[in-house]
Amino acid sequence: MADVVLSNVNKKFGTFSAVENLNLDIQQGEFISLLGPSGCGKTTTLRMLAGLEFPTSGEIRIGDRVVNDVAPGDRDIAMVFQSYALYPHMSVGQNIAYPLKKRRVPKAERGEMVAKTAEMLQLTPLLNRKPKELSGGQQQRVALGRALVRDPKVFLFDEPLSNLDAKLRGYMRAELIELHQRLGRTMVYVTHDQLEAMTMSDRIAVMEGGKLQQFAPPQEVYRAPANRFVASFIGTPGMNIVDGELREENGRWLFEAEGLSVDAGHLGPDARPGPAAMGIRPEGLDIGAGPITGTVQLVEQTGHENITVVRLAGDLRMTGRTAPDQIWKTGAPVQFSIDATQAHFFAEGPTGKRLNREDPAVEAQAANHATLKEAIS
């Protein structure tokens, strides 16, 4: 196992900054997800860890060694790609054995290592098949086996499940969680899928515009987002974001927007009167009762719950979760309330800082995440 540390890492392509002043301290045995939208810098970061790109400045350390100029094959890492990258003319066994053959591992020893890896990934009956004879999930397991057989210090995953259907992705998520628990190796996982990041990771590095926005356990990212971008990116359905203004009144803060007035309570020291935004997750709305009046715009029935979109004054829309039997017709008037204790308040701007005081429940929720991962696996 190995620590992975990125210190003030920058990567430029010409005048374009793909990664800016990135600092990450990944501990031995952690499962870390790099999460963000396309173009946020997460894949470039992974490629720098792999040695496929070199940083413009800064330092990358794996274990006790600086690897900025070290070739990929000498970093003791293994990478699993989105495209599987299997050799079509080789059998499953030959694909898994290929890294060992390149390292001139004796044939008998290769056979033992391949057999052990195939058994771990339930590939033993498929060892003589060619990749074209396998399903997408089986091909992904072969690609994983080719990485596992090397027994590297660090595993790097570049959106390995994105080509799979939803059911198979769920299965492979559980497989990877179990594999990480069994091996205890450091794993860095790139994804744009927040469900993957939330369910699999010890910590999530949320990136946008080449910059790190937050690096924290999943429940902290969800319950105490560092800024407006993280708040709006994490969560399905997404957080409701309302632009308005903050004003102070007798030591407490009040948030006001068209058709809304919410008691913000005691905010952090960075709070200032003036333009700001409020965020409230769908579970923070009580649709069907309350002092606020809106019009039902859409009801999405998912089976275990309904996602109800309500239109307020102007063009403001808010989304809430309702019970399966709570179904309103489009255009129907509806009353609702906002649970101010679940509201977040942000400074002005797309990455405006979260102004709330820290949520004491976050630490307890984060401590329970290991139990959540075990339940999913």
C-alpha cells in the first residue's frame, strides 16, 4: 500500500489550465473518487498519477518517492480504463497474464497467479474464451483481473463502469467495494456518476474548472457542501437553489427572495448583508401543507416516492419528495413549507462559499458510512 500526495500540482496544455494548484493527501488503503462534470480536470489528474501526463509544476508522490518524471511502468500502479483495452486475439487467461509476461515472471508462477486472480473474479470458466465472446461485465472483470494480477501499490480507475447497463453497474459497484475491503489497497477512481462516488468512496474530491472544490467523506459533501457548486452538483434530484438577499435582524439572519422569506438563524463569520443564495434539498420541503403557495408543474412517479416540481412567483421552481399516494394534477395549486433547519446559505457567485455554521450531525453520518458500504456490498 502507499500514500498518494499531490502538492500544488498544475497542468497546462498551451495556455489552457486543465488542473490548478491541486492538493490531495490520500492515505494508505483509502478509496478516493475524483468526481465532477466533463472538463473539470479529474481525468487529467488521474493521467498524471499514472504517468501518462506530466505536471507543469508541483509534486506527485507515491509512497516515499516523487514520481513526477517516473515512467508509468516504474510507478507500481495499475490502471483500469473505461474501454477495457483487451487484446482481441488473446484469451481471457492470456490477457490477465500479459503484464506478468512482460515482467518475465516464470510461466509456472504466471499460471498460479492467473488462476488465483480468475477465481477471485469468478472468471475461471472463461479463461479460454476470447474477449468478443464475453459480455460487457465479463470484459470489465478481465480488465480488472489484468490490473489485480500485478499486485500494485495503487489502483487507478478511469470511469470503468460507464459502458455498462444500470443493473450491471450496481453489481460491479458491489464487486469493487468488496474487492477494496479484501485487498486494502489504495484506489483512486474517476467518475462523473455521484451515486458511484457516494456509495464506494471513503472520501470524494469534487472538482470543477480544474480546481478542487471539496475533499471530504460522502456524507459531509452531501450535508455540508463547501460551496454552491458542490451543493448543486451532489444529490438526485438536485438541490433547490434560490437567489435572493441576506439581511441581519437582531443578531439573526433572514433570507428573502421573491415569494420567500426564510429565517437563516446564526450564520458563520463570512456572512454579509446583500446578494446570496439559499439551497434546500428536496427532502427539506413539505409539499401538501404550509404557508407557501405554488402551482404543480410536474409529478414524476418513481414507485417508492414521487418527485414533485412546484412553480412559485416569477420563474422560480422547487422540487420536493412526496409519498407515492401524493399525486397532484399539473396546474393544481398546492401549499408547502421549507424546513429552515435543513437550508444552506451561500455567498454570491457560482462557487460562493457556504455560510452556515458546521452541522454537528455530519461527523456522526460520516462515521456510519463504512456500515453503508458494507450493506451495499
